[in-house]
Amino acid sequence: MSRAALLMLADGRFPAGGHAHSGGAEAAVAAGRVRDAAGLREFCRGRLHTSGLVAAGLAAAAAAGADPLVLEEAADARTPAPALRRVARVLGRQLLRAVRVTWPSAELDALAVARPGGAHQCVVLGVAGRSAGLSPLDVAHVAAYESVSGPAAATVRLLGLDPFEAAGVLAGLAAEVDQVAGRAAGAARRVRAEGVAVLPAVSAPLLDIAAERHAVRRVRLFAS
Amino acid sequence: MTVAGEAGTGVRATARIRAVRAGADTVLAVLHGAGPFDLRRNRAYGRQARVCVLGAMCAPLGGDRLRIEAVVEREARLRVTTAGATIALRGPTRGPATYDVRLVVGERGSLDWLPEPVISAAGSHLRQSCVADVAETARLVLREEQVLGRAGEGPGRLSSRLTVRCGGRLLLDQQAGYGPDVPGWDGPAVLAGHRAAGQLLIVDPAFAAGPAQVRSFGDEPAGGLAVLVPLAGPGVLVTAVAPDSLRLRRLLDEAGRVGGQTPGMS
């Protein structure tokens, strides 16, 4: 594995378009459910152990070589809110465009052909990790970390939160990010023998409910 | 049903229902109660057979292994309800209880699975699962409600998984986990202080022709919030959170009426 490739893929400056999304943080701030660093921490913790774990599992399974189209179906079934399916595919399309240039591979090309409208971001991430020589656990770390780093960065802008405090929130969640990545990679190892049903499917009701409300708001800073 | 005295084991019971089409009517070919599940045949409603599950109230306790299987064969119509809420309680052991539901709906069959809520009492640990296989031409209406704690108490540990396949394709796969030891469960991304969560799923071939529109319900956070969304296949899902079971049911009923008005649905 290349540790530098892992850092690149997790870097917010990697040109994959994630900065336009708050991971549900903007809707939570607008509804008054997140007002400060403590609220951000609880928001991030909830997202990490639900949609973060799900994304990490799917990404790790893709990195382990599971059929991306079967994972696409599993991702759709785990994403009931159409606004979140759309966002996942928009981000997936942008990521795919970037990684096909960065780490070209036949598998990435095949995914682009099979899913011209975009594949789920976590599935693309997994296949990209494979092309970059990363392990399923590495890729699970990226997905788990992204599930909290996006909302933290967005909340700095939304609430004018002290960036050091936001970074402190992420540092405080580091052990849980590791734990979630480990669980996701453990589940991904069982996919070959037991199928995608072993992958986590944990939902967060308020993320789904708020995502649809946010999608129809006229004034917003972030697309999701 | 067997009740074992040794620690670590509890009630193991599987109740079975099988509905078949006979002439214009639906007949209950199998109606087999077991353990805490007493099955009562209610008066049919038109061509729809109706079953009420009685006596589930004081189960499951920690260590129990409970299961209900309902099979609706081709062109049969069945509605299943429960007489009261299912209260998960702390059992003689600290181990989890399991409560598994297995549903199969055959070609042009129809199943309404509408149990009362599961209440997760303080100190309890319940793992619920529901797996439904629905034929492409069949209809399923399924409601799931979870209430976290009885009045004035915190919740126990409750996890559930709902897996629905339609025509062999995965349509919905969702887990929920609430209660102590579940990180973030009460935070702003998950329940934010709400103590009741629920879902109403409608699978119907009519949605393959025209997917439903997204609708939000309950604009006042204190009354709870819900959203009706089209799934990536022939179904809609209502997801709701509310302060209590009464307001949760109101949201699910309201959204269900909207979901039920989709063209081609009866």
C-alpha cells in the first residue's frame, strides 16, 4: 500500500467536490439542533455510527473486490431518501472523474461505463482505493473520516465556529473513527462468503428527514 | 414452546400463518400460535382474511427467541394486527431477546402487517428483525414503531433490521439501534430527544409505473417530523420521529393516507 495515496484520497483538497456538501450539518444548524461545538460533536458521532459506518462498509467491500453493481443496489437499499441518493451519485461522479486520471484502471473505466449517471460515492471510493493499491481497511478509514470531517468543516462556516474547536471535535472522535473503520472492514471481509447482507445498514431518521427538507430550501450554503 | 430453567435460555417459539386463495376468498390454511403468540382469526373484510396476534404483551424477555412467519400465497389477501404493544422487558438473563418476523407475499397477493409499537423498557435488550420477500405483482403495507422507554423511564437497548426484497431484488435494507451503549443515538443526527421512531413501507407494483413524490409532514418539531420518499424500486417509505407513540402514529397515518392516494392503489 501507499500511505501517500491514502493521504491524498482523504485530503479535503483532492478535487472531488466534497466541499459543497455539509453532510446534513446545515439542515441541523438551521433547525437549531446544532448550536455549538458540543452539538457538532454529537451530530458527528451520530453520523459516524450510522451513515458513516454504512459508507465505510460499502467502500471496504468495493476495495476488497466485491461486484460494484451489487454494492450499488445495496447502497440504494440503504439510502431511502432520494435527495441523499442523488448527492451520493453527484459526489461519486466527481470522484470518479478525478480518480480515473489520478489512478487509472480498467475497473474504474468499467464502473464509469456501467453507471454513466454516477455511482454511489462510497462505491467509487472503494474501487479507487483498489486502483491506488489501498487496503479495504484504509478505504474504510477514508469513508468514516469523511463522514465527520465534512460536517465539521461546514459548521465552521455555518456557525462561525472556531476552527480549532472543530478540529478538536474531530480529534476527540478519532478513536471512534478507527473503531467504525475496523467494523466496516471486518464486515467487508465476509461479503465474498455471505453476501452484501452482512454489511452495516444503520440508518439515522433525522438525517433522512432533514435531507429532503434541505433539498427544497431556496436559501442554503451547501447542496446537502 | 419450551421454557428452560437454566440461565441464558428463555422461551423459544415460532408462530405460523399461511393464507391461501380459495374461490373468491382467502382461507387461513395454517394458523399456528406458539409461546406468547396466540393467533385469533377475526372476521374477514371482503376478500381479505384478518388475524390478530394476542398476548404478545409480556414478551419478549431477555433470552427469549421469538419468531412469526406469515406466508400469503398467490392472490390471497391478509391483514395482521396485534392486540397491544409488545413490551421488551429485562429477563432473567441479561442476554438479548430476539424477535424475528419473516414475511412472504406471492404473485398478486396482498399483506398488511400492522402491529402495535414495540416498547423498549429500561434494562431490556431486544434484537428485532423483519425480512420480507414480495413478488413483483404483490402488495405489502408494513408498519414498524419503536417507543423508547415507558413513561418516566429511559429506554433499554433496541436494535432492528428491516430487509425487503421485491421480485428478488433488494428494495430496502435498514438497521436502527437505540438506547444506552449505542453511540450518538439521541444526538442531532439521529433522534434529537424524540422517544418514538417509526416507518411505514408500501410496496406496490403501481410505483414501478409512477414513483411517488417526496412529501414532508409535521412542521413543528415538538409534534414530530416525517417524510414520505420514493425508494429506488416500486415502493415508498415514510420515516417519522416524534416525542411519543401517539404523535408518531398521527404522523404515520397522515403520511400513509397520502402514500395510499398514489394512482393504482386501493
